[in-house]
Amino acid sequence: MDITTAMKFLAAGIAIGLAALGTGIGQGSAVNGAMESIGRNPEATPKIQQVMILGLAFIESLCIYGLVVSLILLFH
């Protein structure tokens, strides 16, 4: 294995690792905020859950972008 291939593998691993780390932190923070809001105002639970789920979907898309970047690095 030459150095270029090794660097591709390293870069792909770092890309997906950082994407997963950022996504995990972002989702944890979003759910924390939603749960605190529900704790303060239980009547608003359905609206808070709806916005939280939409936000989690947007956050998860960032991890999918990281996966796409790492796959492009591996197979290009």
C-alpha cells in the first residue's frame, strides 16, 4: 500500500469520525433543550416534539454528508 492510499483511508476515517462526533453533540444538545422546554411547559409537548424531530433530521443530514465525503475519498 502506498502513502496516497493510506492517507485516503486516514482522511475518510477522520471525516466520518468528526461528522459523527459533531452530530452526536448537536443531537444531544437539541434533545436537552427540548426536554427542558417540555419540563417547563408540558402543554406545548406536541409542538416542541415536532420542531425537535425536524431539527434532528437536519442535524442527521450533516452526518450523511460526512459519510458521502468519506466514501468519495475512499473510492475516487
